[in-house]
Amino acid sequence: MTTSTSAPVTAPTQQAVAARTRGLRKEYGSTVAVDRVDLELPEGAVLGMLGPNGSGKTTTIRMLLGLVRPTQGEIELLGRPLPDGAEQALPHVGALVEGPGFHPFLSGRENLIRCAAFEPLLEKRRIKQAVEDALERVGLAQAAHRRYRGYSLGMKQRLGLAAALLVPRKLVVLDEPTNGLDPAGTREIRRIIAELHDRGTTVLVSSHLLSEVEATCTHVAVLHRGTVVAQGELTELLQAGGSALQVVTPDVEKALSSLRQAKISARPLGEGLRVELAGTSAPQVIETLVQAGVGVYEATRWKTGLEELFARLTEAEEAERGMSAVDTLDGGPR
């Protein structure tokens, strides 16, 4: 578990992992794209990898898949060390990284058939059916005869996802899978991820859409300036991300006054107020309000949203350390 002065953390567990990195570092000349990344992807989890542009997400994924050799560090993929174990591990991994690449003058189906021919786990007699199943799964069955060059960005993303799902995988890695998709397409991706999770497949999703990550992922890893600043189960990180109480009351002004007299920080919020629990506790807050004659209709723990947690982690890191060369690169390593 990587810690930060501003990052909520969870204790490491002994859960089996589908992928693990230790001290991972990647340098491009004088630029450090990834710096000492210790990442664990629990088996069967859906892990959302988050980070601003230049945080090292895509570079980390490319190293995890053996597409880029790290400058330093160790990688374990499906129980195999990389690069030595790549031949045994990678056939069980499906990936869509930095957008798909296909032959523009071939149809979607023809492109997929060529991909299927190189799948070591797919028997030749099963190629045709596997291709049709994958096209149907991503919603491209009706457009499979069209040339790839005529596909929209969203259709290209779907075809790339179909290639990753030609055979059952132990691990599926998706780098910005909803890029170019309309709302209906985004819902389809969410459905596919849920299906994979239900089947026990481990999924790694890199995305800038925090709402999608919050809706689909069980775990989160936040990268910033090439380093993991927080990782763990999503629910635990959100609960640890903010210690506050949301109180619904008909007398907000009286409630604020009584809490401030007790030196408890609070502010108006909707039909009530948000009370910070730093230096106090929920029972003490309720007791203060009741003794002051304030009616309390409801009091619940404040649930930090992923957007709020993400902003707090990354903005705190920037304030402490300033911008790095990676963050200021235009189109450089991601």
C-alpha cells in the first residue's frame, strides 16, 4: 500500500492478486513518467485507475502488459514474472490500450477474424463462432460487414473491445474504453464490465469519467505525478475520505449557532447542515443540538463522492510538491 500525507489508505491484505508491481519506474530521457509504483490488482476485482493527464496511467498499463520495458522494478502478471513469463500469462489477458488499430480497408468482421487467427487459446474450428459472438456482445453485429475506415470513433472502440473478448480471459485491461461512445454505448460498456465481474474475471479500467468508475469499480488506484497516492476498496476509500455528519433540521440557523458556541465546525447544506467531525464525534454533535432545543430529523455519515476524493488527493499533492515535468508535457507519456 502506497501512502501519502494527504491520502486515505487501507491496510494491505493477503487476497490473491491478478497483477502486482513493485518499485516500478519508467524514464523517458530526463523525464520520469512512472516513479516507484507499488500496485496490486486483487483477483476478481474491477479496479479503476484514475489520475490527471501525465500521471502515468497508460505507461503503467503498457508496462503491465509487457509492451514497454520498465527502467526499474518488478511486475507479476497472473502469477508469472514479466518479461520471462509473458508467453504463459498474456494469452489469458485481453486488452484495449490507447485505442484500437485495424486494417482500414477490411470490414469489422474481417479484421476480427485476423485477430482471432492469432489467439493461441482459440481453436481454428471455433474462430467463426467466436468472432460472431464477440461482435454481438459489443453491439456491432449489424455493422460487421462495413469497412473499418467508415466506422465512427465509438464503433472503433467497440471493435477493439470485441478483439479483447474473443476468448474467455482471466484479466481484461481497458484504457479509456468509453472514449467516443454515446450514452447508450457507455451503458453497454458498463454492462460488459459487470458481466465480466460476475464471471470472476479481473478487470482493470483506466478512465477519466469518475462517475463511470464509481458505478462499475470495486477498487480504485489513484495515480499522480507517476506515483500511487491511494489505492484500496472503493467503499473504504470513500468512507475514509471525509469525516463529517449530514444533519437534517428545520432550524438551520439555531443549529449553526449552537454548534459554533460548542466550537464545532459546520456549514449550511440543503435542508440541513454538514458538520465536520474533526475533534468531536457524532454523538457529541447530536447531544449539543438536542440540548440547544434543535429538532434533528435525520443524521447520517457524510459520503464522500469519488470526484471530491479525487480532487482532494491530487490537489493536495500539487500544493505540497508543485508541478512536475510529466504534468507539463504536451502529448508526452501518460
